[in-house]
Amino acid sequence: MTAFWCEHAWLPGGLRSGVLVEASDTIRGVSEVDKPPPDAVRLAGVVFPGFANAHSHAFHRALRGRTHADGGTFWTWRAAMYRLAARLDPDSYLRLARAVYAEMAVAGVTCVGEFHYVHHPADGGRYDDPNAMGVALRQAAAEAGIRITLLDTCYLAGGIDTPLAPEQARFSDGSADAWARRISAQRPASHARVGAAIHSVRAVPRAELALVVAAAARRPLHVHLSEQPAENEACLAAYGVTPTDLLYEAGALGPDTTAVHATHLSTRDIELLGGSRTGACFCPTTEADLADGIGPARELRDAGAPLSLGSDQHAVVDPLLEARALEHGERLRTGRRGRFDPGELVTALTAAGHAALGWPMAGRLAPGAPADLVAVGLDSVRTAGCAPSQVHLAASAADVHTVVAGGRVIARDGHHETLGDVGKLLGAAIEELWT
Ligand SMILES: [Zn+2]
């Protein structure tokens, strides 16, 4: 048992000062005490529950800072991403994902939702273990000391009524039935849960959607939804309904489902998502980087959709920035401030994100929750002078000074406790892929 004394802590009822958290791998007790007991680990600043990064494609990290020279669109960016995907194998993906998850760990992420679709060899064959790439991702999370929900993704088509392009062959199992058989061999572990994903209505034909929903069977089911207007146009042209309506018809909406991006929605789409308590995962830095647009986050929340946050393509890995950018997007879109109050942003970063990934107890500083704590300093050039209750609207990942996952310190001052210098780890893993 370890006692952590928090100068300030974000409890389920809001910010408190002088909080003692007693924990093994889970939190055993939370109490308010003025002075740290002599044997307690002292955490200065504001301690949040662990952050959930609800949408990640780990390999996209290798594109950071390499796609800005020639302009283009989401679709030209995607061509570069496919060239990178073609270079991955289970060993190189383990090295890259371990470094990316270590980057998340030092930024305060204690659980990642990995939306995983690079399943098979680049020639479209099969590894000896057809789940080898997923196994590498799970191992990477374990070595980085964080939890993972592997959102194993069904990806069958190159677009609506469009066959797979050669560079997409390794994403496909051939049919939803074959995908379901492959993922049925995966088992949960103490640090890992297995969820499912529909890549998008572009990549899973209408006739196969219900099968994916049935195979997901009350596990987290995630889907990229209406990230680009072209997806909506193709769906309307082929099926006469929006992507949200198509998912609704297939029985894919509900509280176990999370729609990722949810950028270009109709009023009816918002009602269908909110009314079914389908979650929405916003990835604001990616949506800005890829020129996607700004989705109707406030309207979705008001309609009943829980909101979570993801770093998606990892143009940056900074959960605090994602939370702030969610609010900033709303301000830019509406001309009004305070569209989300500071507590709602913490919920998106923590409890709602974990719930979207199938860890409903996590993301809160309360007895029974996993002992995940993220301490943000109040004494840096960015945060000095901030009100503790609003520090997450000013701090960056560089202000995260201590990260505890499952009761164990995994990162201190940007340094990973077991993996060491994360910049070096990332540099080596990425350089290997491009040379
Ligand atoms: Zn994505």
C-alpha cells in the first residue's frame, strides 16, 4: 500500500486541497488531510485521475513533422500514411508502439484505445499468428506501463462499392465473418481489453455491418464517422442515408459504441447519436491538422452523447491540449467562451474516456478505481499563477511531473521510469522505418 498526498486533487465532486489517496493497484481510500503524513509520496500541484487517450493509431506517429511541405488534403495525407503502413512488421511495430505509448505515459495517459487495422503482412498474406500485430501492440502497452483496449478493426473495402487498393490489402480479413473468427482468439489480460471497430462506412459494406455489431457483443465498438464531407456524399449517393443513419439501421449505435470525429453531422445525426447514448470521441489536434473541420461537440453532449478525447494521428501527444482544443473549437465555431466548463473537460479526459474504452471504474479518484494519478505542476512558466481549478486550460504535457498507473510510478518529469529517454526511443523507432 502506498499513500499519495496531493496538494490539490480532482475528485468526482470537483477540486479539493490536501487529499490523501491510499492505494495498492487500486485506490483503497481517499480522504482530506491538511498535512502530508511523513510516509506519504507528496504530489505537488493538481492531481488528476489518469487520462484516457480514446483514439490512437500508434504508427501514424512516424508521420509527425513530415507531411507539411506540399499542402494537399486529408486524402493526400492518407497516401503518405499508406506508404508508411507498408513498412511495418510485428517487430518494428512493437518498437514504434512502445515508444509512442511511452510518450503517452509521460504525458499522463494511463489507458489507450488503439484503433488497429494493420493486421496482416504487406502482401496481404497471413502471419503464423494472424493476431501478431495486435500482440505487438499489447506488449508495447505493457512495457510502457499503461492499459490498452485493442479496438480490432474490420476493414474490407477501399470505399463504398470500391475494391481494396493494393496498399490496403493488409488491413483486410476478406469478410466480416473471417475478421470475427480472427478476433475471437484474443483474450483479455489484466492490462488489456479487446474491443472492436468498424473502420468507417467506407471500409465496411452495408451488408457486413450487422455481423460486426453482433461480433462486438457488448464490448467497446468504435467507428470513424463523418470525418470528411466526401464520406457523407458517397454514403448518401450509394445508400440514400447519412453514415450515422446507416449505422443506426445496422444496430451499431448505443452506449457501448463511440463515434470518432463526428465532424459533419445533420441535426438528425446528432439526435440519433445522443438519443442512443452513443459516445463521441473528438481528436481536435488531428481534426485541425488534417483540415477536417470542427464538429458539433456541445450539441452532441447536450443530446446525450458522452464525449471523450483522442490524439489519433499523434501530430501532438498532449491530452491537456486536446481538452483545451475541444473548448477552443467551440469558441471558434460559435463566437462564445465557456462552451464546456472546466469540470466537463476533466470528465472527457478521464472518466468518459475510460468508459468509452470499457474500463468503467477507471478515470476517477475514488475507492475501487485503478490507482492512476497524473500530477500537473503549478510552478512552470506556463502554469505559474493559474487557479488550480483551471490549470488544465493552461498546462501542457510538459507540466505533467509524475504519472502513477496501477499504483506504480511510471513517469517522472518527462522521463519514463523503465524505458528511459522517450525522445531517443522514438527517434530510433521512427528512423528505422524511413531508412
Ligand atoms: Zn482515426
